[in-house]
Amino acid sequence: MAAIGNLRYRPTRRLIQLYAGLVLYGVSMALMVRSGLGLDPWDVFHQGLARQTGFSIGTVTIAVGALVLLLWIPLRQRPGLGTVSNVVVIGLVVDATLALLPEGNGMPVRIGLLVVGIVANGAATGLYLGAALGPGPRDGLMTGYVARRPGRSIRLVRTVIEVTVLALGWLLGGTVGLGTVAYALAIGPLAQLFIPLFAVPAEPAAAEPAVGCAARPAGEAA
């Protein structure tokens, strides 16, 4: 995979893929919100905080992302373009989509919104991570903490963080339900499917002349 932040290799594809993924992620969040059947742990927290403060869920998502990004400083993590874009773009898109998307009426419609939202979320994750321009602030917090404390299990750290934000979000009034369980069960397999599918191929190493042989000018016959 191309180095994080290195836009010299396939920049057009990677930028398009990054922003397509972030936009799709915001749309997927809105679909799950409109289903009313439950959200992933971080979005339960965002929704609960939004209900308590009166701000939109998109605004809260941006604010929380920015605060989490500040926690990268003591972990000595360096954000990429994708990290900063993640903070801003997803929040703007989820608010715009919610303004256009009506509430789901009837259980079949709500289940459909949930299923499409979860699958779209998995595809969005594969797109923006596959662009290799930096992880989201929440993922970077987890990986940065584990990097500073190598003995800790990344799975355990992620579980503790997500259970904590889920509990706080539920206490604040965020929606926990069937969708929360479905997301937890499905997002791992979906990410495993989509991340390799959208991963930008590794940058080819520059060819080196054989030892003892001078490199010939381009076009000169061997």
C-alpha cells in the first residue's frame, strides 16, 4: 500500500477514492439514523450528545473528531490528509443527507435503511482506508495507544473504547437497538471484504541497474 500522505503515487485515484469513501460514510450514517433501529457505538455517542446539546449530529461528529485528534498529540501520531478530511467531511455530509432523507415509515423500510446503511458503511471504510491517506481520528487513537504500549491487545483496547462510548451515548439518549448489534456483527466481515478490494496497489520500486553495469539512456538498444 502507498505510504500515508504520499500523493506522488496515483494521486487522482487516491483523492477520488478518499472523498468518495468519506461522503459514502456520511450517507451511511444518515441511513442508520433514519432507520431508528440503532447505531454503531461512536454514533450512539454522537447522537446522544447532539440530543443533550441541541446541536446537529453532524456538528457533534466534527467536534468530537477534532477533540479526539488532539489526543493524538501525546501519542505522537501524525495525521494524514485523510484524517483531517475525515473530521470535516463526514459531519457535513451526514447533516446534508439527513436534511434530504425522510424518516423511514414501516418496519420493512426501516430494516432496508439499516441494511443498506451498514453495507455502505463497510464499503466506505474500504474506500477511504484503501486510499492510504491516513486513518480516521478514532481509529488512530486506538492504534496510537497500542503503538505506545506494545503489550496491549488492539482488540481489547478497541473493545474498551467502544463499550465506553456506547454506554455514555446510551446514557445521553442515543439509540441502541437491533442496528447496534447488527453493525457489531457485520462490520468486521464487511471491512475484511472491502478493504482489500479498494486498496491502492503498492508503489513499484524504482528499477536499479545491475551491479557493475552502467545504466543506458532511455531508448538505447541493449
